[in-house]
Amino acid sequence: MSDTVDAQASLDVITIGRASVDLYGQQIGSRLEDITSFAKSVGGCPANIAVGTARLGLRSALLTRVGGEQMGRFIREQLVREGVCDAALKTDPERLTALVLLSVEEEGVSPMIFVRTDCADMALEPEDVNEAFVASARAVVVTGTHFSRPNTAAAQRKAMRIMKEKGGKVVFDIDYRPNLWGLAGHAEGFGRYVKSDRVSAEMKAVLPDCDLIVGTEEEVLIASGESELLQALKTIRTLSTATIVLKRGAMGCIVYDGPIPDDLEDGVVGQGFAIEVYNVLGAGDAFMSGFLRGWLGGESLTTSATWANACGAFAVSRLLCAPEYPTFEELRYFLEHGSSHRALRKDEALNHIHWATTRRHDIPSMMTFACDHRMQLEAAAEKAGADFSRIKEFKVLAVKAAAHVAAGRPGYGMLLDEKYGREAMFEFARHPFTWLGRPVELPGSRPLRFEFSQDIGSQLIDWPIDHCIKCLCFYHPDDPAPLKQEQQQKLRALFDAARKVGRELLVEIIAGKDGRLDDTTVSRALEELYALGIKPDWWKLEPQASSVAWANIEAAIRKNDPYCRGVVLLGLEAPQDELEAAFAATAGVGIVKGFAVGRTLFASAAEQWFAGKSSDEEAVADMAERFEKLTRAWLAVRGREAA
């Protein structure tokens, strides 16, 4: 094992146990046998809880093993993106990462197959548990499945001992999966209960050292060895003084913090939420995340239960596990405003908060070399008598120029197109850029048309997850009503498709070519699009003539979408000095985050290169020099240096 542990970590909670890649069937209401495509996400009870608690603001870590292959790296990378500490996540070069295949066949029924033969997480050993690391946390969560084997049980018991000795909290998520204890066949992954004296004996031995015990009715039965719920809870109470949380699915939960009453309803309950059940898998892990956020945060048991119920409601109303769990901002909004939708996945306000607060990367600044031009480069090639196929080669040179300037630093990006830029995208992927945008509009179209097919959603599904959709629309708020309506409908369809396939969206609005550009023109255009529910991640806008215009634009964005990443300036082939003046005009405009400039950077190089008057190296050098000069001008205006 080459992984190192930072013994100085300061954490709220460490979760221990299963870490898998979940492959969710995307055809809802279908047998697993008939599924044709899958969505991939992090899974496994402890991994889900680590993500869920991190999203709610706790400092979490996952202690387990993953394979030394693509799926193991996927889990690690996703955890890091979510803010989960991976210092205790060991890479096992001898074993594969566990997989789970599943489908949503009907409400509450999700057949699944656990692919866990000699998997990495079940090879966890006591020596993987670093004493200083565990002691740096306030609580540790142990889980049921990892008491099913001697090595994993010993690892969890070691972590429990360390936590108890330092005065921290031990949380037990019973997490009972009969087939992971060898009590059911491979096809019975969805099975929740098989009585077993062996399992009960293992779990009863854990209970005395716990401060919080969480389980469903079936899990409480297996942990106690009893056959009736009331007696099961009383048996657990004889073994443990822990707070007991009884999960009851759609009925929420009941919390027992003292003697078990004869009337089981006589416990602590939180607010319940009437939600349509879409997929029950992972709901308990979301529930645990919400409860821990309250319990470790010093909230009352009632509040903790309410937060747990709400987080569970989010999970059952959406398809995936960890990726669908709420952030704390999303949770607070829901608790304050509620939802008019029983199916929370259909609530646009919640979905937008979820989307915006779980974006893959933070991009505070963006300096973009735009080389997504088609018509302009076709014209340059035609003028020089060059074949259009050479445009592809030129775009690769543009990527090399941009990469030379970026030099691996954050905040640099490119715009590249599908028509001529495929090879350039492959070159782009070889460099550590921050951002890539890809246009979908038919160049010059007004009204807006998409370039290859008007069925835009079918195109986007093939894109890499971190490629951003860019769409240019020649839109003026004083356009004739029929034209505006047609363009608005096209942009709304694109926005819907972007959210459906999980890709970010940049909308470029150029108003000045088709009407008067005054202090309110662009802000009015944005207001009209926002009124339709279109909330792109980025706006790309032309330079404005006054600070008043920029103030109006910023006010429109802040009012309608405080989660917007920001505005990037477009160039319109302006000379360098004009662009620098446009940059300076935005110095006090916080919503402007960067620029996306193209022809100013590549027009001269393209003319010379297509005509055979410059070499590849000379074209790269020319474009790099111009891009470097422009980025320096931008950074100077913003009072920064490139990182």
C-alpha cells in the first residue's frame, strides 16, 4: 500500500466499510434483464454517508479500500470533488472495486446484483486503521456488512476502540444485506431480511460500545435476535445506552433516547414529508447523513430527525444515491419553502439549487481562447485556396498555442467545435485546461437553429461530462414577437436538454448586430430569458458602452440567479487595444469572470498559415503571443497574476 495518512486531519466523522460503483439502469419501470444503459455513481452505505455528510457541511472521511483501476480512481476522484477526505482510502492493487447493478422495476422494487467477489473493500485489515487519523475525528460510523468477515470486523472494532478511548462517538448503521452475509443468492440483492442467529450474535456484540444506533425495523430485529419489534428495541436497550433511531420508510423515524416505551409511538419524531417514492435505494444513507448533521452539530433530536427525514425524502424522489443527496443550502431551502411537487425531482427551484451547489469544479476566473469558428475559418481557407480539411489541423495548432500560455495553470479554457475540432479536442484532453465549451448553434442562424440536428438532447448524451454546451443566439428584446418566441422556445429546449444530460450551459447573447444597444438592452434580454426559467451556468456577452449597462446586467443576474457562474466577454474581432478598454470597463463588475476571444487571436495566423506563408511553429507562436498579451491585460485589470 503506497497511500499515506495525514495524522493531523481534523474531521467530524469517518465512515468505514463498503465503497462500490453503482450502475443504475436508466430505463425506469424495466426489469434488470431489459436495461440497455446505466448511469454510474459512487455507492455503498459508508461511501454514500461520507458524501452526504460532506454536502451538508461536515468534515467527513471514508476509511476503506478500492481497487487500483478505473473504478477505484472514479470513487476517489468523486470523493475528492465532494470534499470528502481520502487520506484513509487505500488502493488495493490485487483486487477489483465492487460493483452493483440495479434497476427501478416499480415503486419500491429495485432488483440488484452485487458484484463483490474478493472485492477491495472487503479486504480491509486492522493495519489499515491509523490510530492518529481515527482519533482526529469526533465520530466514527461502522456498518453492518463489515462485521460479516473477521478481517473487516477487526478493522472496525479497532476504530471503535480508538474512538471510545479518545472520548468520541461511535455510530452503528446496521445496514443489513442478507446476501452479503452469504444468506441469499446473487439474485436476491434487494432482499432485506433473513433471520440468522450468527448475524444477530455478531451485531449484539457491537451494540454496547455504540452511542448511536440506526436501523430499519428489519435491521433492529436482526441486531437484537428478536422476532417482534417492541421486544427487539428493549433487548437492544438492555445491551446499550445509545440513542436508537428507528427508520420507518415513508413514516419517517422515531428516536429513543432513554427507556423504550411500551407504546412505540411515544418517542421523538421529526417533521414528515409527503413525497412520491421513486427509488428507495440509498434513502437510508441520505437519512443518516441528515441525522448526523444535526446530531453532531448539537441540534435537538427533533431537528436531527427532521433533517434526516428531509434528506431521505430527497433520495427517494430521485434516481441515484450519493449524487442526488441534498446540499445544506438545498436542504435549508426545502425546509423553509417546501415544494408543491410530491416528486421533488420535478421541482425546478430545488433542482437548480442542487445543480448549482454540486457543480464539478469551482471556476472563479476564465480566460478562454475561442476557436469554435466555422464560417470565418472556411472563408480564410477559401481565400488562400486551401482545402477545408486543413481547418482541423489549424485548430490543433490553436490548442497547442493556448496550452503553451496556460502552462497547466487554472483559469484557462477553450471553445472548440464538433465540425472541425474533433482532433483539437483530443489534443485539448492532453493538457490540464480548466474548461472546454462546444457550440451547438448553426453559425449565423437567426432564428436560432442547431447545427447538426434539432433533436439536441440526442447529441449531448455523447459528450464528456465536463464539456460545456455553448449556444450563440442573435437576440434583441425589441425583436418582433414571433421571432422572439421562436428563439425563446429553442433556448428553453436547450436548457432542458442540458439539465437532463447533466452538462453545463453557456448562452451567448449578441444584441448589437440587430438593433440599438443602450444601457438596458442586454439586461432586458436576460430578464426575458430568465422569466422563461432559463438559467445558464454562464453568459457570454458583448462589451457594453457604459458602467450603467453593466450594473443593469449584474442586477438582472443577481436577482434571477445568484448561483450563475458569471459572464465572459466576447471579442467580435476587436483590436487588442479595444479589448483592453472593454476589460477595464468591467473592473468593478463582479459578475464578469473572464473573456472568450477568438478572431483577435487567430485571424492573422490563420491567413498566413493557410496561404503557406508560415509554419506550424510560427502559427503557434503568433497565437500564443497574442493570447499571452490578452491574458496579461485581463489579469492586470483584475489586479491578479496567473497562478
